[in-house]
Amino acid sequence: MSDFEPKIITFCCNYCSYVAADTAGTRKEHYPANVELLRLPCSGKVDILYILEAFNKGVDGVLVTGCRKEQCHFMEGNYKAEAKVMFLKDILDEIGFGGNRLHVQFMSAGEPDEFVRAVTDMTARIKELGPNPVENKK
Amino acid sequence: MGENTPIGSVLIVGGGIAGIQSALDLAESGFYVYLVEEGPSIGGVMAQLDKTFPTNDCSLCILSPKLVECGRHLNVKNITYSEIIGFEGTPGNFKVKIRKKPRYVDLEKCVGCGICAQKCPVKVDDNYNEKLAKRRAIYVEYPQAVPLCYAIDAEHCLKITKGKCGVCQKLCKSGAIDYEAKEEIIEIEVGAVLLTPGLEKFKNNPYIGFDNVVSSIQFERILSASGPFKGHVERPSDGKSPEKIAFLQCVGSRDVSIEHGYCSSVCCMYAIKEAIIAKEHAHHLKPTIFYMDIRAFGKGFESYYERAKNEYGINFRRSKVVQIEEDIETKDIIIRCVDENGNQVKERFELVIMSVGLEPTKTSKRIKDVFGISLEKYGFAQTNSSSPLTTSRPGVFVSGAFSQPKDIPETVVQSSGAVSAAAEILGGARGSLTKEKKYPDELNIFGDPPRIGVFICHCGINIGSVVDVPSVVEHVKTLPNVYFASESLYTCATDTQNQIKEAIVEHKLNRFVVAACSPRTHEPLFQETLREAGLNKYLFEMANIRDQCSWVHMQDPEGATEKAKDLASMAISKARRLFSLTPHSLGVTSKGLVIGGGIAGLNSAYSLAEQGFEVALVEREEVLGGQANEIHFTLDNNSPKKYLDELIKNVENHPKISVCKKTQIKNIEGFVGNFKTTLNNCKGEISYEHGAVIVATGACEYEPNEYLYGKDPKVITQRKLEKKLTEENWQFTSNKEKSSIVMIQCVGSREKERPNCSRICCSQAIKNALRVKELNPYTDVYILYRDIRTYGFREEYYRLAREKGIIFIQYDASKKPLVEYDDEYNINVKVRDPIINQEISLISDLVVLSVGIKPYENKNIAKMLKVPLTLDGFFLEAHVKLRPVEFSTEGVFVAGLAHSPKFIDESISQGKAASAKAASLLSKDHISADGTISTVDIDRCTSCGSCINLCAYNAIEIKIVNERTGKKSAQINEALCKGCGACSANCRCNAIDVCGTTAEQIYEAVCAFK
């Protein structure tokens, strides 16, 4: 499936990854255009339901990005996000959907390279996994 | 008003970034501002720049919101096309006479439509584009100009010069044009004056006659998307895209033969920036920079320089250019230069850029006469290192490039600092002349079906050259609830703000979406526009189709266009679910806390106290003064001791300052306007409530372990030498007739572990070397350096040092000097001399290491205040260019060495700048906090209490909400909630959510992603 272009949603923390993504822009870095960003106040705002809703709608991969450990603007939202993602990955594996379609990545506002690497790797990973297997996508 | 009450308004002369920054700071802290600008619009040189280093932010994009704010601020009166002709009075009470030149276009009537300029038959050299393009005789300087009002160039207008034509008057629908307009004299009264007239670019460039030799500022315009070549790198002679381009540094700088003996401080960095940007525009370019020293001394500059070399492959050549000539046939430029090894070489380039220096403004003589201030020998305003913002006339202050060539961040720092200086004398008059902004009543949109308006921005060509903007507009027009969609060249420009307001009224819109750049920089601007149109500011949403789309998908225009459509659709879908929010009001404890009692902290505390606020100054050591205690004399041979002692005395005796020495910060809690800090000292714990925090914790000297330091007493640091030099009869050798000192630069700076330049060490070495020569002219002094970074007027001392016979030997980072013992146990310094291309050996009686500046362990305070640090451990401000003393955490500011290495005068300015920002906050009785906090749906809440444990801020409580039924529910403390959403993401009943990013809004956005 070489011509498969996955659709990926990246949940971004307003204080780190969103800034990193902006800086990647200022530096004119490149990453695949099929990655869309959704800005949240904190990665801790990510609800398992948002991720499931995205998969249900046919999104092929979800990337949750937050601040580096110990650097969360809101103390520990990133830990909460990680816990939820790990929990959901297990469930997705269990139901046969594949936990690999979901990924969590931490970075600081000053690491645009990390952002570019995360979304590029994510795209490559999802390309390998193929399209979202959900039938009757809404 | 009584005789002695100062007048609560300030005159600012010059509308560049310095004047704009001062105007906004003053107006925000309760003073009325008259901003007088010679030209037809504000913006200054920064408006001409394409990008800014070291972040490569688009210059106009970050300036434009400030222009717009300045243009529409109720307490800033912009007086453009005007000059000061009379000035008299005393501090607190000045009278100013202003001549308003005729503009021939009525400011009130002109709508900036531009039809006049389209039809004007006269073409004139366009100074904004540095004569690389033409403009008409009726013109605005640039599309985002403020005020966006045309002006007639009386020198060239046919109607005014010859009485013919008159086309523009016939075409102007607003009837704004009046050829008979006369100059006007107005008189105003102000309490203080800030002089910010800026700079001039060096013009007497001997090679400018060659077609393919351009000045750096011309090249800046060439690179700009709105410039003469639309951002394509072309050479002026034939429009061909060049491959080999060269930058020649120090044109009009560091040259006594043309009376420009100073360094212009900015040219090295802008040349590197222009080379990088040019290479981004055209990958095949091969830029070479011919330089004497690369002066990358600012925060983060050295890493930028390294990236230019290593990532972008820009060729840096340390070499003196002897001559340049033009190949008459090809119009190529041939550069003859002497390379590092003394050989003459010849090289051909297709385009040559002259990195022109900065000169004092051409109005400096007139300013001197009108205001009665002194100028230094080159014509810059005279200041001194302990009062960098004060002119020779009391009540008249200076900031920016008018006192010395400087970069934008330093200019912005000084501008805020000058605001403090002015406020110190006008403190009592704060708020006496300002007006409060009245917004129209907010429309109640509750229950109304969404009617969404959309603007898709071209951002010059930043977006438009990659994303097919018209097709995005067509796409969004098909989406439900969209009643207005349009494109614009620059959505942030003033005229677009008016279009947004008009669209809201005309189409009865109740939500607005802009797809443009990043909401981080521009959301507040558009939200303000919505408020002015009577809409709640939270009914706005932004799609980031530049930073996160066009800029990162340049090689995939189709993908980028699709993504832009998706991003716009997602924003529109979210907008459908937006609702009005009421920001809650917070009280402000009008006291300040300053952490650190060095030069910066002392200045911050003193300035805040002088402006009438109570301050606690916390110092961990037993004495105040910090690093300045170790400085015995300065480069200009002043003693900072006297200044410091007086400052400490003033601070300790000030009734409004409580000084807490030997005190630690144990804990800081709270938020903007309402902090609560626990201090800890030998007397126990003290709790202190305050509204703002200034972090001035300083930095320390790097402790070397190289070059035999610590192993041999004859290897010492510069600071040790400085102390010894002040001791009477100090001798480092018994042989008075023949002795030698070797100084080694960049010890612990510009290294892998500490990549940045420590800024002060070059000047420090020269200062000590000169003193050594003064004490004993027979001592040989060698300075082994990588680049000598004596920027600004410090360059004079570098020249003086060479005249005095101090020997400078350049070494390369890859071939560092070796410090060893010879057979007779003498210290021997071996270094390769590039001029003779041989290793030489210097027997030295003393080796002095110029060690860098190292940050303290700042993690603890950073964590308590929730502010970031740079990779090397200094505090990281909100924006390196335009917000150099603020953090993104509100109410917290930074100054001095804690921010980055700097000189005393720079710490003074920054200390004052931080206090200006803090004073602006503390002068308010209340501030309105963001409305984007959590809210609870009482009917859904089962009062399970799981959110209480999740909240990191103790903002949630379970309370009885209905006395009759006894119903309990979670309740949010609005002052404590930060809106992070941790509670909402885990609520099993969906009862709690964050306003502005609700689950419903996120679902809508996710669903819009096709």
C-alpha cells in the first residue's frame, strides 16, 4: 500500500509541542502534510473519548504530545496524559485494533526537531500499519 | 493642578520600535503619550527588515500587532509627519511646540483604499524599498503602515509643484485630499520626554555605483516577500538568480578614517541571518561572509552562528578586502582580498552585499539644539555606564540606537527601562490624564444560530506562495453556517481589522475565524477587534496555516492546500460550538518581590519604590551588590564602587523597600497579582503577599579546570587580575624591565558544553591589559582570542589597546593554545600565529584566563514560578526579540545576568525595564483573568470527588449547591483554576469542562477532519 496517505491527528499542548511546531515552521523544517494539529491547554486535557472518537471517524493514527517530564506547565498533566494513553493502548491491542496507532511523545517548546521527528516517525509507522480498520466510519 | 504636581503625559520623539515600546508601556501604566514621528507612519527600520535573528521570526509579523495596538490605543496620540521645534520647562512640567507638516491628505477622512496611488502618474524612488522600486507621489510606506493614511510627497506631486494633474483629488471618494493644506503648529504640555529617534544606515558606501553591489538593508528588502523582487533572490543588473554571493562586513564601522571608530553591533548577526534566509529562498546559493571578527555576542547568537556554518554551509572568511571591481561585461563583482595567511587572492561573485553600519540619526544635531542635550563625539546621545537612559538634561531620557548602535532586544529593554525612569519622576501623576477604553455593549448571542465569518490570510507570500488561498476560501464558503469568507494580503493590518468589524455588522456574524499564522502571537489582536465590534472575544478561533502548514510543507503545495482546508474546517467546526465567556476580575496586591540584590535587582527594587510601590528585596548572601562587588574599574575607567555604594544606600534607606539579606525563597504560590511567597532566614519563616515577581538572581564566574588553572598560582582569572591591579605595589614578577602576560579568551565559553558567548570577557581582557600597560609599559601583553567582540563604543578601547602595543593573536577553536612548563619550569604558552602560519611559544610570567559566565542552579526557582530555562540554564524570556523581560507566565519578570551575560549598564536598563513592566501591573486595582477556566454542570455532577485529587491547584471543592434538596456538586475557585483541563478529561459524568476547549468543541473539530 505505497500510495496510502494516512490521516493523523496530533493533540498538542499549548505550552510545548504547539510552540515546537511553530518553531519548526519558522525554521522551515519539513514533515508530511497529512498531520493535523489540535491545540489543547495541556496534554492532560486529552480524554480517552477524544481519541476513540477520532478513530471512530476514520483517523488512522493519533499522536498525543506534551511537555517533557517535570516540565509540565500545569505540574503533571503530561503524566496524566501518558497514563491514559498507555491504558488505552492496552485496550486497543486487546480488541484487535492495534495500540500502535496511538502514541505519546514528550518534548519541550525549544525542540522543534523532536516535533518533526515525532510526526515523521508516526506517519511512517501508520503507513506500515495501513488504513484504520474500523468499518462504517462515521 | 497645583504648581508642583507633575503632568501625567509623556512626549516620545521617534516612532520606531523603541518609541512604540515605550508608548505602549507608558499608556498601559497610566500615562498619556504623544508619539511624534517625522515620517508619515510609525514602524521605523524594524518595519523594513525581512526576518529577525536568532529566531528567524518575520519582522513585520511580530511588529505589526504592536503597530496596530499603538495606532488604536486610547492613550497614545500618534502625531506623524511632524517635528519638535520648541521645548522649555522643568522635569514634570515641560512645554513642547510641534510643527505638523502638511500631509495634503486628511487623516480622518482617508480610508486607505489606495485608488489614488494606483492612478497617480508620478513615479518616485521608494525609500522604504531602499530605492530598488518605485512608488507614486501619493503613497503609504508599506501595506501594514500605521496610520494607514496616504500622504502626498510635495516635492514630486505635479499638482503641488506645477499646478497640473489633480487626479487623486478627483478619484478620492472620501474627499480626503486637500492640495491647499498648510503646516500647523501645536503646543502640548508633558511631564517627561523620551528620545527615541533611532538610527541612520551608513550611506557613503564607495562601491554602491556598481549594479550588483547592494547594501544589506537593500538585500533585506530583496529577501522580503513584500519587497521589490517578491522575495526572489535576484541581482539588480539582469534579474538573474545568483549563485555566489558575498557579504562584506564592517562597511562604515570600525573605521576611523571615516570617523566611524565604533562597532555597529548588529551587522555580523544580520549578515548571518540574511545569508541563512537567502539560502532558504534559493538552496543553490553559496554565500561567503568576509569578516574581521564575528561578533555573535548576544543570547543564543553563537549557536545561530554555528548553525549557519554547519547546517547551512555558509562560508566564513576572515579576511581584509582590499578592493572590489566590476567585470564590465558580466557585471560580476571581483573581490581582491588578503586571506588569513597574508596572501592576496581574487574571487568572482555575482552579487555583493555591503553590511553597512549604523550612524546617529540625521536629526541628532537638531534634537541636541531643541532639547539642549549633549552628544558624544560621533553624534550619538551622551550617556554614561551608570545612567544609560539619562541625557544631560533632567527629565529627558533616551533609549534605543540613539545612544549607541544596538539590536532590537536591547532597544526594547531600554525603552521599557526609560519608561521606569520617566515614571519615577511622574509617579504622582499616574492616571491623571489617561482615558479608559469603552467597548460597545456585548451582543447577547445566546441561542442564536451560528453565523461565522472567515478570513484566509496570504501573509504576503508566506502562505499564498504555497497554499492556494482562493481555493481554501471557496472551500470554506461551502461549509454550513459560514456567511462571509474572504482572503486578505495581511489580515493583521489595520485596514483588515476594519473589514472584520464591517463584515461582522453587515453579515450579522456572531463567530469569527481567521486562518493565518500562530494564535500564540496574533489571537489577542483579533480578539480585540471582535470586542470593538461588540462580540465577546471568545467567539474567535484561529487556524494556523502558516507556521504549521505553508512553512513546513513548502515542497508539497497540494498537500499544504488540502491541510489548510482541513485546518480551516476544523477551526470553523469548533467555532460553531463557541460561546461567550465572562472573564472574572482579580484583585492585585500592589507590592513587588525582587529576588536577587545585584545591580539588576537593586535597580528594579529602587525604581519600583520610587514609583510608589512597596517592595521586598530578597538576597541570599550577606551583602548586596552581587557580582558588581568584584568589579573595581570599568573599561571607560570609572569606578562602579561609588555608584554601587550609593545605590545600596538608597535602597536600604528607602521607606518602601524591605531588604531581606541571607534569606532564601522557600516557596512561591499564587498567580498574577496575587502571589504568596514564603521566605526563610535565621529568624524563621516569613510569608509575603505581592502582585509581581522580578527574577534577578544573577550568575557567576565559570570555574576553569583547563590551562593549568588551580595547579599553578601563575595561572589566574581576569577577575583575580583585576583585583590585583588595584592593590598597591603588586608585582607578578621580579623582573620589571622584561615581563609578559598572556591572556586566553573564551575559556568556558563557545565550547561544546557551554556553546554561547559570555559577551563581556573581550572587553574585560582589554580593560585589564590597558591597566597593566598603564602601570608598567614594559610588560608584554598578549591576548589570544577567537574573535574580539568589543561591540559598540567598546571598539575604541580595542583600537587603543593595539596602539598601546598589546599584541592580539587569533587562534582557532580546533587548535587551542597549550599551556605547559618548559625545562626550566617556566610557563610556556604555545599557539599557532596565523599571520606567519607557525606555532610560536610565549614564555609567560602570568597566564590570565578570560572565563565565561555561568548561570546558577536556577531549576528550583524556575519550577516554583513555572517559567522555562534555556538549554544552558539561563532564564528563558517570553520572546527573545520583543518581550525580553517578561515570561509567558504573567506577573513574573526577569532582569540582569539571570537572563544572559551582560555589562553593568545593560543590567541597569533591564532592571528598570522589569520594574516598568511590574509597575504597569501593580498600578491596576484589578486585572481581568482569562475566561478559559473550568466550569461544572451542576445537574450532571454526582459529587464523586475524583476531580479534587486531579486538580494540581486545589481549585475544586465539593459544596452544597441547593440548600433545599441538599444537592452537592463540585465547585471551581475561579482565582485558582488555571484551565488545564485535568479534571475534565477524567470526569465520568462529563460534568466538568474547560471553557474555550470543551469536549463538544473538540469532537466537532475532530469530525471536520476529512
